[in-house]
Amino acid sequence: MPLIDSDQLPLLHGKYVYLSFATEADRESLRPLAKDERLWEFTKTLLIDDNYDAQFNEYYDIALATVKEGGQAFVIRAVTDDTVLGMSRIHNVAAKDKRAEIGHTWYIPSVWGKVYNKECKLLLLQFLFETLGFHRVQFRIAHQNIRSQKAVEKIGGTLEGILRKHAVRNDGTRRDTVVYSIIDDEWPDRKAKLQQQVEAS
């Protein structure tokens, strides 16, 4: 059973952004947008080199396969004109334990620091906590990515710890992983503050 069905999808529509299911039809529109070293500075998920197209295809295949594991990959679009702004995923879903992770999120640099990420996270968190009744949402971030850590802290993520030497990036360098979470008991307060941030933007 998919995490989100067509009747639920309108819930992921805000004032500034809406999230559509990532499909094969989106592959070629996303390919050139993702070909920007600034997006992968800290994760090295994609290396902008002669093998970029093959890397992107593998990356996008994995994104589409998220649904088979109980998650969902999304294309983030602007409400005003349907411009593609980036991608995000709900993944590592444990339905029995009522927990999931939000990650693999990226935006075109021209919208960094603007309202779009805040509202995207509001929509995803609201869906996970209020529609699905989940107890925990986790975020994992490369230790080098201070910008994303600050963004998660702004939306109310609680720092739980650092997984040391947790992964090797695609360029062969090591990364620690910083773990944040929001739990259902905290969500009403976090939601109110996040709504205020969106409205103030």
C-alpha cells in the first residue's frame, strides 16, 4: 500500500509550494537542475564530472524505488507557476513503529534561505504526524553541512547525536552524520512556530 494515495495528495499543497509524486516523466526536467556542484558540496551524492548522467540515472532510479519501500519521493514546485524548485523524500519508513525520515532534500540555489523549505517541511511533517499518526520523524545530515543543520534547528529539530565515521561519500572522503528528530509530543509547539515562520516570510 502506498504511503500517500491520490486522495491525500492535496494535503501536500501550501501557499508557496506543493509536492507532486516524482515520476519517470520528471527525470529529464530534474537532470539539468541537479547538475550543480553547490547542491552536493557536502554530501557528494552526485559528482559533476563525465559520469554525471549515469550517476543521475542511478540516483533517480533509487528515488523512484522509494515507494516500494513504503516511502515516497517528491518534486517540489512553486505554487505560482509550477517551477521545479527541487526534490525531497519520505524514506526509511517503519510503519509498525510509526517513524520515518525526511531527507534527500535539495533546492535550486536561487531559492536557498527563502520560505520554500520551511513550508515544504511543514507540509511533510503535518502529513506524517497528523494524517499518518507517526510518533517520530528523523533527519540525518552530513556533519560538514552546517547550513542544513541550522535549517533543521530552525524548524525545531532536536539534536540527538553524531554518528562518527558513519559513511564514505562518493568522492571517497569520510562523513560523520548528525541526527535530529521531532516527536509527536513536540509537534503542536513546533507546528505553531513553523507556521509563524512561513507567515512571516
